[in-house]
Amino acid sequence: MADEIKILVVDDEPIVIRSCETVLKSEGYNIEGCLGGKEAILKMEQTAYDLVFTDLKMPEVDGITLIRWIKQKRPDTGIVIITGYPSQDTIKDALEIGIIDYVPKPFTPAVLLDVTKRAVEWIRERAPVEEKAKEEEFPPSMLNEIDRVISQYKNRPGSSIPVLQRCQQIVGYLPPQVQKRIAKGLNLTPAQIHSIVSFYSFFTMKPRGDHNIRICLGTACYVKRVEESLNKIKEYLKIDVGDVTEDKKFSLETVRCLGACGLAPVMVIDEETFGAVTPKKVTEIIGQYT
Amino acid sequence: MEKYRANLLMCAGTGCVASGTPKVRDALKAELEKRGLAEEIKIVLTGCNGFCAEGPVMLVYPEEIFYQNLTVEEIPKLVEEHFLKGRPYEKLMFKDIEKKHAIPLMNDIPFFKHQVLRVLRNKGLIDPESIEEYIARDGYMAAAKALNEMTPADIIKIIKDAGLRGRGGAGFPTGLKWEFASKSEADQKYMLCNGDEGDPGAFMDRSVMEADPHSVIEGMIIGAKAIGASKGVIYVRAEYPLAVERLQKAIEICTESGILGDNILGSDFSFDLEIYLGAGAFVCGEETALMRSIEGQRGMPRPRPPFPAHKGLWDKPSVLNNVETLAQIAPTILNGAEWYRTLGTEKSAGTKVFALTGDIRNVGLVEVPMGIPLRTIIYDIGGGINKKKKKFKSVQMGGPSGGCIPESLLDIPVTYEDIIKTGAIMGSGGMVVMDEDTCMVSTAKFFLEFTADESCGKCTPCRVGTRVMLDMLTDITEGRGREGDIETLEDLSRDIIATSLCGLGQTAPNPVLSTIRYFRHEYEAHIKEHWCHAGICSNLCSFHINEELCKGCGACLRGCPQQAVVGEKKKPHRIIQELCIQCRTCYDACKFGSIEIRPAVRKKTTEPAAKDEGVKQ
Amino acid sequence: MARLTLDDLKKIKEKQKATFTLREGGYRAKITVHMGTCGIAAGAREIMTALMDEISEAGVEDVITTTSGCAGLCAREPMVTVEILNKPPVKYGDLTDKKIKEIFREHVLGGNPVEKYALVIGSETTY
């Protein structure tokens, strides 16, 4: 996990770079260092970094200039400042341009690690919303439909969940692009929308198969050993819970009690409920859908 | 005027629909038309009847004959026999336990006989989509009385005197809740209904919403009058599409007919009601979390006070009642507190609906007066364990917040106070019966998986603590348990209970504590002997054939996916331990009980437990 | 639907009474048409239809009809049994359209058994 994170440390004092390297490398982060803003810009034109740690007072190109450049050219990169002069004004400037956090010099390894961890979490949370947005394309009719839903709910307080439910119905899932569109439409930040999507199990960010199979993991189904049927389905479709088969025909999910305990164990395919399933029966039923 | 000589009430609850109600209904309709009976006999689709396991079920009035397991193939015969020739068709009737004779009348079937219906008073008796049929059963009479003749204080007094306690789990007195909110001063108040039935194994709220949506609406109107709310929201799980549809239709028709909206039933009281679809988060059963969810946020609880009665939804005074609670309001208002108290005990008045599921013969919904012994519910109504040779082990009550009650305590009366003494809780009324083939450690693990997954993450003890406990339980069930684990689990449980903010965290360790309390020997057998007696934890058991009992029928041999069973026909078989993967197939297949479960056989190639000892710590 | 008042509720309830007499019990009279194979062959279906028409026309809410199998007296089919609450049941035989109408008016509505068509009075009740 940590080794996927690329961090650039910018400081005119080599000792700072070295100590950052020692602390963060041991945690598995990917660290590079450079001694000034100019060099940093050159490096960043070549490579995308997830995080930049930068000093503010540096010769030639100083920290604030670097941060401005990053915001413009590399908006996805998270910024943390390292400063020996944490005066209110400089911090305020930096915060206004948009940094994640700051580390006051001198710092202990614990502080550095802590800040890094939080910064990584922050970019991770943002990442799916920002990055994947470019990948997917949706037909205009779908987007129109989404906009219609948004405008219908726009001025009603607390409408984010119903809007997301309706949009998931339209698209089938809630990819970052859709979340972003909803956020904009409802005048919320993408983070707010994403926090709701990630909290409720009803929402999914992955596309589903043509047929969505849901297995109930309620107590009654558990007691009647639904696990065995679930394992059989996984084996039969060669997918895990939460995945879609290669041919995009089936997706597999688990749910917490469908309230049809009288029929336990229960499997639902799309909207149809099947009761008293067994490992043998599930493959037969799924077979009918192929 | 149309006049029918018979009404066929077919259950169209989720369970029966899944078992085939729509197809059977079509076949029945076609058959009645074919026989020229369509003018005389009316088919009515009702909500959940509660006897889900034998669905699709149908009740024939006026004779009150109960048919179950209906199939399309049997319909012509049924119509010919019963409706043409007037001979109730035995083949589709309920059979008593020994399967010897059929029981035609619904009220003679033990499952129904012991029940007293208040909450479920209209189940299977009315068409849930017809407001006229609801009105025919005294529907909206209580609302009319409350709105036109009573003051909020009058209403609250009846509910308080009745001793009605919230049926969602904690059992807080409903009248008190209403009184607090009634006394709060505000320009806007909210009356809310919790239809986010989250406890796995409980489905009474779904049933009520499907079978009798108007009873919930009427309860809310009366509650709204009592607290002075002009707006209401029913929060329903999106996983209950049929309930949502029925409620939606009921609200529409009420709005059209002046039962919702302005000046309800000619009074000066106005109340608007809408449905809000939940999005699947167990913690939203907690009232403050549910309110955050309606506000469109993450459903996380917040500290109380301030209580919702002062600052609830949108920071306005709000009351949240459970579906089952609300369904009891109307009859209580009509018949009075004394009537309500004729059933139940002093502190636990009235009836309670239980969802009886698991390894039990009669699965379904049962409504009984509180105070009757647990044993009556399980044996007389439920018919006992569903497999002849298996023994009862435990009944789980209260879902992930509850606990497991052992055989020795089955004679306790079912009341809020007595249940809590056992370490379980009344909860929303899920009763999951488990037979001797259940591993209690795995069961505790199952519930902890649930709570660890559903913890909203706000409080560290709950978020991290449940995870740590889950890891320990996983270790125990997979053979890596260590001395002292039980004590650590108990310690952790106490900490989580003491330091969590909401009910989810405060009750999450209950399944673990109660299983340790009554089934400590199972934990010890898992840890010390590497032996899961029930044969569920596959690392901790081995299967052997008792040669004296084995008849050599070959059922196990044919079923074994590993070809681990060997033996000649009619001679005792044997299991080759090196090949066995402990899948239990042979155990379930054997009709003679000749498969025995013994401690794990240590196979040379894998020694996970011993190795891990060194790595851990 | 128009906006409802308490009076409307009562009216709806009254209107639904027949249906719920059927489902809840509490009916005053029960007429059983014996519909075995022999009964149907002899015209029990027509009797049932005539009876339903009568009930409908009279607008009574507390009378239910039901069917049962052969009454065991095949020669006298079609037959019905009329049971008025707390009165002994009366079996009628050799019925026709006209006879059943008369029985309905005299016995079911009027409370006086029509002795000229009656086969037995006071046999087993089916309540």
C-alpha cells in the first residue's frame, strides 16, 4: 500500500530531506528529494507525485510559488508544508491556496509519520472522485436524466440520499463522474457526496452484472448454513463477493437480512427471491439465467 | 351490488410471493372463470400472513379453511373439490406433526391457536391496498376520535396508562416519549416512524407495513396530534420494495381522502406524511443516526442529551417510533388503557410479535401476550426443532445486540425484564432457534462480523474493539486460540460496553458475553482441545464413521466431494482422514447417525496453530 | 375520492359489513348448498346462483352461503341446509329456482321454516 505512494520532499537543507527519507522509507513510502523549488518543478513536469512536502523559505523559487504552480499544473498532488517559521500569516497564505497540512521544524519522526498518514488518507479519499472521472463516458440521455433528478430535489434539504438512490437506478452504480455531477448539482463538495456513498451499503461504485445476485447473510440464513451455497456460487461463477463475472453477466453481493427469514436461506436475483436454497439449487437457478 | 359467497385471501407477502403467489393466483383466477365461479368467489391479495415457511398460503372464508404450499398444478383439483363440490381439499391442508391427519381450520393449527392478534389484527384479513377494508375493521375511527374529541394530554394519558413500551428494542415507554416532545416548544415538530428493520432475523415490521400499512399511518396521525407535529416521515429500508409500494399507495389514498393533509377527517388538525428510503446502514436504527440520515448525512449517532424530543430532526423536537409500536396505537385509543393491560404483565403490558426462524418446524410471525414462557413459543407454537433427531441448543434473541438463551432458561416468561436478565434483550423480536449442530463460538463470531462491519466508526472502542474481538474469535474458530483468550474477550467486552456512544457499540459484545456465559465449555474445547463439537469449524473437527451404526448404504460415499469415504456396499465405510476436508456432507447425508465428530486430526503437512504461537505476541 | 369525515367512515364500514361478516364470522344465517357430484347433476349450481341473486337483491349483510359435499340423500337433490343462529338447522330437498326463493324469503328472512319443502328439522349443526 505505502509503496504505491510517491512523495517528493523539497527543502534547501539536505538534512531535512535525509531525515524525511529515513523516517518515511522505513514505512515503505517512495521518497525522492530535491533542494529547491526550481528543481522540484523540473521533476514534477516529468513525474506525477502523490504528495509534495515543501519548505516555504527557499532561494530562487520559494515555497508559495511552488505551491501555486502545483495547484495549477498538478492539481491532484497533495501538498504538505514543512516550515521553521510557522507564523500565522504564511500558514494562512498556504492554507488559502490549498494545502493539506503542515509540519513545524524541527519535527519528531512520529509527527512526520502522523501527518503523512493523514495526508495519504486525504488524497486516497479524494482520488477515486478526481482520477477516474476522465475514464468513463455516459450517454447524454443518462446525464440528462441525472440532471432532471437533481433539479427535482435541488432545493429540498437532505436530498442527497434520495438523489443518489435515483441516480444509481439510472446508471446502475455511482462512479466518480456521477458523484461529482451530483455534488455540483446539489451544491455540495464531492467529498460530502462520497462520504455518503461510502457509508451506506446500498450504494455501489462498481458496475453490476446483467443479473445481480444477492445472498442474504441474516441470522436465519446463517443458521441454515447459507455459507455453503455462497461458496458454491463463488466457485461456480469464479468470482468473489462484490465482483462481476468476466462476461459481465453476473455480479455477486451479500446483504444483511432481506426479512424473508421464513424462506431461509434466501437468494435474490435482480428482483426475484428464491427461498430455501442449497448448494445444488443455486447453481441450477443461476444456470437458468445464462 | 356485488356479492360473493366466498373470499379467498391469498398471502402476497414477500415470502409467499417468492414461493409463487402470483403464478398460483393467475391459475386460480383462470380456473374459477373456467368453472363459472368468478362471480361468486373473490380472490383478495393480503399482506404477510406470517406462516411464511409453508407458502404460498391461502385462507378461505367463510369456512376459515387454511391451505398451504399451493402449486399451479393443484389448483384445478382444489377448485373442483372445494368450490364446486364443497369438499375442502385435504391434500393442501396443514398436517399435524406426526403427519397423520390434516387440520382444516386455521385457528386449530397450533401455530395460530396460541396467538393473540393486536398488532397483526388485520394480517391476512384485509386487502392492504384497500382503505375501505381497513375502515371496515374500525380503521381511522381512533384517529377520528383523537382528532375531534381528545386533547394531546388525553391521548398521552391513555398511552402512558396502557404501559405501551417501544417495540424497537430498548422498550422505552411510548407515552413518556410523546409527553417530552409534547412539552417542547417549537414552531415545527416531527413525527417519525422507524421502518428500517435492521436486525437480521426479524421481519415483523416488514410484515405490518406490507399487510396493514394504514395501521402505521393511523398510529402516526394520533402520535402527531399528541406531540403537535405537522410533518412526518416513515423511514423504510430500500430492501423492502413491497412494503414501500404499499405504504406509498396508502399515503396517496389517504391524502386524496383527507386522512392526511389539511384538516384531517374534518378536524382542525393537519399532518403531512412522506416516505424516506433508507440506504442500508444498521446503525440507522439508532434514533439520532436515523435523523442524520434523513438530513442527508452519514448516519452517525450523536450524544444525548439533547434528546430528540427537544432537538431531533433538523434540530426540531421529534419522536421516533417503531412500526410495531405505532400499529398498536389505534386499538389502544379506541379501547382504552384497561383493555390494553388485559394482556401481558405489569411492566411488560400487551402483546409482542416475534419472528420465529432458524431450526424450527413452524417458521413465521407470532404475536403472543407478553409473559408467556419462552418454551410455549418455541414448542407449542413453533413446533420444536425441525429435525426429529436433533436437540434444541439455544435461542438467539435481540439480533446482534442480543444473546443466546440456553435450554435451561426456557421457562422464563417473555418480558423485557426477564429477557435482559439472561443476557439477551427483547430487541425487535427476532427469535432464531438453533439446534445442537450449531457452534456457539461461530455464532458469536457471526454477530460480531455483523457489528464490526456495521459500526459507523465514530467511537474507537466500537470501531477497533469489535474488530479486535472478531480477530480473536476467528483465531479461536480456526485453531489458533490461546489460554486467556476468553478472559481477554470478557475484558474487551466490558470496555466496549462502557465507552461506546450508542446502542450499537453498547450492545455489540452481548452475543459474545452470553455465549461465554452459557457455553464457556465450547470456547474451552475450541481452545484447549481443538475440538468443535458441532463440527462447524472445519479446522477443529474430524469426521469418523461408527462402524457399528453404519449400514453401508453409501449415501456418504456418493456425496463426498473428495472421495475420502471408502467401503463396500452393505459393509461399514471408513473416512480417509488425509483426504477429508471436513465439509460435513457425509454428516448431513447419513440417515443412521453413524458419523461422529471428534477433535481435529493433526495432519503432518499443516500445523498452523503451533507455528503461529511463536509469531504472535 | 372525496375528503372523508367521521360519518363517511361509518358509512364505508357499514358498506363493507357483508364482506367482513364472511371473514370475521358473526353472521345470523348460513345456507349450505350441497354440491356433491349428484347435487351438481341435479342442478345445485342453479340453486346457488338463484340464492346469491336473492341475497343480493334483499341487501342483507348477515347471511352467508357455503357449499358442502353430498348430503347423503342423492335422490332428493338438489338440497340445501338453512341454519339460523340458535335455531335447529333445516334441510330442504328437491329444490327448484322457485322453491329456494320462497325458502329464502320465508325462512331466512322471515324466520319461519317452510315445512312443505323441509326434509328434516334439527339435524346436526355445522357451526
